[in-house]
Amino acid sequence: MNNGVLLTIGSAFIFSVMNALIKAASDTIPTAEIVFFRSIIGTVLILLLMKHSRIRFSSQGIPLLVLRGVFGALYLLAFVYTLANIPMADAVILAYLSPFFVLVFSRLILKETLPPRSVLLLLAVLTGAGLIINPLDYDSYNLYALAGVASAAFAAGASITIKQLSKRHHTYEIVFYFLFIATLISAMLMADHFVMPQGVTWLYLIAIGVVSLLGQIFLTQAFSHENAAVVAITRYIGIVFNILWGLMFWQEIPDSLTIAGGVIIVIASILLSNRKPVAAKAKVNEEDQESHQEKATVR
């Protein structure tokens, strides 16, 4: 097993620990306040990293950086809200719907063409999400599950903006805007509902901020050691970790609909994630062939 895969598994494990800490803290702390502590700690840490690496803030592309931050903040708020109110496995599986929304947004916003196979896979993902949400059961659970779907949509929106921003901006700067704006938005939302943390809850909140940044570092390193498609697929092991924490600490046992929906979403999302790398590889091969032909002509 190579370093890239090990780093990916490590990041999935760390993020699952973060999710468990969030769920534990949510017993006494409101969603917005959890997001605030997670974001402000990350903001301070990323500023220290930027200072250490001598990375300056750019004066261009600010609106898109802000938009990325807003999408990221909304993702965090929706995900934490979902995680606090439904089983960990359900919340995490719904968050993994993001590849579905990435393709949809790519088609609607970037005008990218989707092959027929992708359309079928998108329908499969919708079917899996429907099984988890279970629209036939009209209770408050649906609101929490729909918030989980929204978190995936916001995460996809952030991914689309990152794709554009990464061409001109350093990763640290992009992450800073995400965390800083999440701090501002969550601070406004928690202003009238602040709950003073007590005892071990302080430890939970501090650990959430530190662990989340550590997981992001592991994931970034994984992408530098391994193909993006392999990393994307390996990350799904995080569902297993989250199921284990839910079972160990909250006695959450996934029902048959969650298992069926999760299997469908994971398989379809893996196939969707493979679409772009394959296309990119084909493009590289074409360029290599053209290059060889040009060299042969020169010779």
C-alpha cells in the first residue's frame, strides 16, 4: 500500500474522529457555535501557516474567493446541523452526494457535456438518496436529511469555485477565505443563542478545530502522492469509520434502507469520479501522440 493511499485512509479516519467530536459537542452546543469554534481555530492556524510559508494575500479574484468561503460556510452549517440530529452514517453518506452535484453544476454552470452513462449514474445516486431520506415517512427526520443533501450541494459549489481559484491562488489563501467567512457567518448566527461551553465540551470544540485542519493536511498530502481518482475512491472508507463511531458511542445501527442507499451512492459516485480522470488521461495520451508525431516530422 503506497503513501498516497495510507494518507487518504488517515485523513478519512481523522475526519471521522472530527465528526464524532461534533456529534458529542452537539448535545449541549448549538450548530452555529460549533461551526464558529471549528472555523476560528482553523483561521488562526492557517494564518500562522501562511506567515511561516511567507504567503501573501492576493488583490485579484476576491469575489470568487468570497463566494468559495460562503459555499464552504453553508456546507459546514448544513453538515453539522445534519450530523447533530441524525445517525452519523446517514449524515456522512448524504454528504458524499457531492460528486452528483459537481456534475450537475458542471453541466449547468460550466456548460460541460455529460456522456449518457453519467446521466444513468446520476439517476442511481438520486435513488440512493431517496432511500436514505425515505420521503414516505413524513416526520422531522426529513428536514435533517434534506439539510444533509444541501450540505453536499454547497460542498459541490465550493469544489467548482476551487477548480477556478486553484489556477491563481495558493491553497492556504483559499482555505483562509473559507474559514474566515465561516467564522463571520457563524458568529452572526450564534449571537443570540450562545451557550457557554462547560468542562469537557471545551476540549471537544478545541479538538474539532485542530483535528479538522490536520485531516485537511493529510488529504492535501494524499493528492500530492496519488492519483486524484484513487484518493476520491479511497475516501469512502470514511463511511466505515463513521458507522463504527456511531455504533460504539450512540448505538446507531444503520437500517436496511440506509445500507441499500449507501451502497448505491458509493458505487455510483465512484463511477462518476472516474469519469473525469479517464477523460483527462485520454487527452494526455492524445497530446503525447501529437508530440511524438511532431518529433517524427522534425526528424
